Amino acid sequence: MKNTLKLSAALALIAAAAMPAMAAPEIYAIDGGHTFPRFSYSHFGMSTQLSRFNKTTGTVVLDKAAKTGSVEVLIDMKSVDTGFTVFNGHIQGEDFLDTAKFPTATFKSTKVVFDGDKPSAIEGNLTIKDVTKPVTLKVTNFVNMAHPMLKKDAIGADATVVVKRTEFNAGKYAPNVGDDVTITVSLEAIKQ
């Protein structure tokens, strides 16, 4: 009986040692000083206009072992920066972003798709002006490393998607001013 118990205990220890370590999901806070959603569109077919939002918050959850994750981003729409103060006010009006009624936009992931060890796409719901649409952001760059200055684990990523602004009730002057809007998010997040 003693030998059976010893053998069982030894087998349990060997089995436990042989099992791969289970990684837990890690939470990263978006670094608002290095995260900027940008958008671009055709202006009368003459040029591509580029603008960005200066205030963004949110979290990224990453489980490297399970190859799963989630992303939640909150954009302060009043922080829109077109490079021209008068136009910042114009684009915040009712016909476009209507920031008086809808001061924030959100993206909440429903699935993170991995290609090997790195995310390649993020599926989720984009809400602008209280209109929610499913979108898939293509991840064009992803880095997970120790932050050189903060000495903490960090994530850097770029992702892009094209949406139609008319679908978000922001379609004034379409199609003369392009309906297709390319949204690119350059993100950095620090492990908590």
C-alpha cells in the first residue's frame, strides 16, 4: 500500500512537471501619448486628407499561450486634429462627427485572429454617432517586447480598416468628398 501511494505521488509529480505552464491573460493599458487613431479620405478627388484624434484610452488583453486576446478603445471625438483649428470645429458639427451629442467613439473586439504567434486581424464593433457596425481591422505591424525606457512588457501595433462614413450618419458632401474613410490606429500599450 505504501509503495502504491509513493508510486502514485511520483507519477502525479512527473505528470505535473510534464504539463506545459498555463499562461494567464495579460492586461495592457493603452498609452495615450503614443496611440493615435488617424483617418483619411478623398477631398473632391484632388487630395487625400489626413486627420487624427489626440485623446485615446483603452485596454488590450493578450494570452500568448492560448493565442487569444481582446481590445477595447475609447476615442475622444472632440480631440479631432485636422491641422486647422477652424476645420476642427467644422468637422465636429452635426453633419459629420456631431461631438456635442456623440463625444466618444468606441471599438470593442469580438475576436482576435492569430497568424502564428502574432495577431493578424481584430474583428469587432465600431460605434460612431451611436451607430454600431461590425468591422475587421487588419494588423499590419505587431511587436511585444520590454519597453526600453519603462522596463515593462509592452505592445506596439498598427491596424487599419476602411469604413463608409454614410453608414455612420456622417455623409455630408458624399460622394464628392469620399465616402470611404481609411482608419489607421497606431497603438502602444503597457502591461499593468
